Amino acid sequence: MNVTIDIVLPPVIVAMLMGIIITTNSLIVDSTVENRLTYELQYFANTSANIVQHEMRGLTDVIQASGPHLRYSKFNQDTVHIYQEGRDMKVATEYADGSPNDTTSYPAKLSNLEFTLEPSEIMLQVRVVTESRPNQEVGNNSERYQGMAEKSIYLRNKHMSQL
């Protein structure tokens, strides 16, 4: 009887240890993918907000700032339109000197892009939300991962021209 337990017990213990190791490894891989995806989405949100701020450096007047559309004019009378198209952020420039229009597309994985001009009209709120897709995630998670960035941009050139 003692011999049978000595023969059966080691394979059972090894099988239990293998089950624990495989389960733990699976959880670590899931966690790593989730962390990478969350970091990537937050990076895209922050970068998109920084791109908007950078593009607005020459702003002199806001033409439209509502929802996912921002249209403004620059010092040289060029008109710039920043908007969301699908999951991308587009920056379209119409040149006043007659040069061909230019559109730059930023693949930002957007789910929401929102511009709000404060009543004082010298501060612009930018809100960027990025979101994952089911094919980027591990398992059958019904909830999506998101990254969000908000930025208040002081419209110095516009404010100085009003003084």
C-alpha cells in the first residue's frame, strides 16, 4: 500500500504544480497586454492634446469651436480646421496665398474629440478620449480600455489683440 502512494503521489503533485504555473503565467500575460494597451491609449490621448496646442500657436481668431470641430485663423490669414474623422485626428490648412490646401492625419485611436471655448473667449478646453478595440484586447471583455487627456489652452494672441 505504501508503494502505491509513493508511485501515484509525485505525478499528482507535478500535475498540480504545472496547473498553477500555467494559470499564473496566463494571468501575467493578460496583465502585461492590458498594461501595454492602457499606456498606449494614454500616450495617444496626451500626444493628440499636445498636437492641438502646438498647431494653435499662430492663432489670432477662433471661427468655430464646438464638439469635434475647431476652426481658426492665423497671423498670415491661413485658416486651420482640426477635427475628428473616424478614429483619426485631422488638421486641414487652407492657405490664404493660394497654395494648395494641406491635410495632415494623425492616427490617434480617438473615440471622442471635443473643443469648448469658454465664455471669456481666451481659454479653450480640449478633451481627447482614446479607446481600444476588441481585437486589441485579451479575452472577451465587454468593456473597453480608454485613455483621456484634457488641456486648457490660453489664447494669448487673441487676448492681446482684444486689449
